[in-house]
Amino acid sequence: MGGASRSGKKRRQAEASRRLAAAGIRVPPKRNRTPLIVVAVVLVVAVIVGATVLLNQASSTNVTPTYTATASGAVVTAGTGPVTIDTYEDFLCPQCERFEQRYGNDITDALNSGQITVRFHTIAILDPSTNPPGYSTRAANAALCAVPAGIYPTYREKLFAEQPAEGSAGLSNDQLIAFGTQLGATGDFAGCVNGATNVPAVTAETNAAAADPALQTGGQFGTPTVARNGAKVDLNNSNWLKDAIAGK
């Protein structure tokens, strides 16, 4: 709109106001809706942010393990439930970490409530994936050291939470020992870690799992692998745990 048009519009508005004023009619000034719009936007943003925070808090809340664990070789048995599940995991395996993120709370809850028994098979197939090689075996050994130290459930979670990247040197023994100290390890946990006490058992369990045709897909064994009653579970079925508990 040009300057002349705007001036003419203002004159017409002023003249109309004078006529209304002369007639004793008061016209309230236009309300500025901008503050109301700003307030509304702020409120909507606040609601969205609040909902996001609540969702993040809910998704990050871990179920505290209360189950007990015992070890035989490199197999840790946890829980006393009627349904037995075997899991095969490598602490350097990214897919295992994602499996833990997706199903860890559900498994822990089922263990805590006595619905399942889990046999955690401590596997080390990714030793060549660190520089120098060998972190998978060292982490597996430390996890098994955590059983007599009384901290296995939380230590196992810690190893996945602090999982190093493939291609790195992995966590040092000192770091693995420090985790145990933080979690309240009892006994000679440091001696067990530094002494590689469980390495022969880890090697034997890894070789046995890799050679078991029931655990293979296309002739290959990988982690994570879950089995029930000796048969490999299809992890593409997100309800596999519920189905197992229900006896399906």
C-alpha cells in the first residue's frame, strides 16, 4: 500500500472517530493480541518439553536387579523361575548392548519376580575387534569374577553401559577393577581380574557355542543369541519374552 493510500486511510479513521466522539460513543482501542499469542506459544512449548522430560525419565529408569547369580564355568545362572532362557552375549558386541537397552529391564523384572531362569553364557568372539586384541575375553573374565564378588547383576549392566567402541583398546583392567570397587565387590576381585582366572572357561564356552548347530543361522553363530528349550529364539519377534513366559 502506498504512502498516499495509508494517509487517506488514517484521515478516514480519524474523521470516523471524531464523529463517534461527537455522538458520545466511545470506541475501545484495539487490543494487541501479540502478548496473548506469545503466552499461548510459551505454554504449548512448556507442555511439550514437560512431556518429553517425563518420557525420557521413564525410558531411562532402570529396574534394580534383586536376583541372585551363580556360575558354572562361563555360564551364570540367575533366577529361579519355571521358564529357562539361555542368552549368549559378548560385552564388546554393539548388538548385545542394544539388546540390553531394549529388553534388559523386562528380563530383570521377570527375574526379580521369579518368572524366569536365565543362563547367561559369557562369550568372547570379538577379541580381534580391539587394538590390542583381547578385550572381549578380559571383560568376560571380569564379569565372571563379579559372581563370587556378589555384584554380577549390576556389574553386567555396567559393562554394557560403559561398552567401548570396536577398534579401540577397550577398557583397561584397572578400569574393570574400578567398576567392581564402585559397585562394592567383595573378596579378591582385583586378583581375579588381573589373574585372568576365568579365561579358560570363557574360551571353552565360546568354542562350544560357536560349534552348536542349534545356535547358528546360515551356518554362522553370532551374538546376541537367545535360546529356549535348546531352540534358537527369533528376536525379530519383539514379544519373544512374553511368549516364553506364557509358554507359547
